[in-house]
Amino acid sequence: MRNDSEVVFRDAREALVFALNYRGEQFATSTLARMAQDGAIGRGAGLYGLDGSGTAGMLRARLERLEGHQSAALVARCADVGGAPWLAAVDEVTRFIGSTEAGSAIDGAVLVGSVRKFFGERQTVQQIADKAGMHRVTANRQLLSIRPALEHIEAQAWADWDSSLRAAGLA
């Protein structure tokens, strides 16, 4: 049995990954889990069944309270690269960056490629340059100019997410 003074997740990333990946039907209570519930073995966090669904719902609600580009940055960092949630999140971050002063000076194809590369898509600068129809050095210069803005968005998103979880006593 979990003591209420213990936090549920070790860190903010673990909480986010749990919220994004939780599926109630995949965590049916097994015999081993029932033994853990009774205190026979280990320290279970109790995140199965209705408790798991409730916790995942609370986490998702807290994620939605962040600004759109911040929650998108967190989802893009933790979701499977190339999956539907990752693609939607990367598109949201791209739209946000494109509307800023830093993003308006970047070629559209380079902007898309740089955001996707930043959040884990495996591609080279040459591939991005080829898609944009420009020289590799020019594309690289644009990629390097947009990277600090992406780093700032992600750092601020993690800080806001972490403080939200700490306020709720979840991390």
C-alpha cells in the first residue's frame, strides 16, 4: 500500500509518459498485481484500473492547461516519433514558431524540417536542404538560428509542467 506522503511519479517526464501511454484495458489486474496491492510484495503505485484512469485523466487535464505550444512541445518530446500525436504536436510547435519573429525569417520547409529534427526525426541537414531547394550551408544556418527558440519553448514547457505536478503532489 502506498503512503500518501510519497509522490506518485519520480519526475515530470515519467508522469507525462504515463499520461500519454495509459490505456485502461492493457493494465488488467493480474494475480501478481493483486498480491502487490495486499502488500505482499514491492511498492506499487496503484496506477491500474480506475486509479490509473483517474490519474491519467488528471495529468492530461493539467497538460491541457499549459499553453498550446508548450503542451505540444512536451508531447512531441515524449510521443513516438512519426505517430499521430507526435505529428500533431510538431505541427503545433511549427505553427507557433512560424508566427514568431525568429520563425518568420526561416524558409517554410527548413522550419518544418528543423522542428521535426529537434523533436527526434532522424534526418540530415542535407536532406532538409534538398527538400527546401537550397544549399546545405544556408539550411544549416537557418536551423541553427531557430534552435534557441525551440530550446527555450521546451525548457519553459518542462518547467511549467513540473511546477504544475509539484503543486498537485504528483511529482
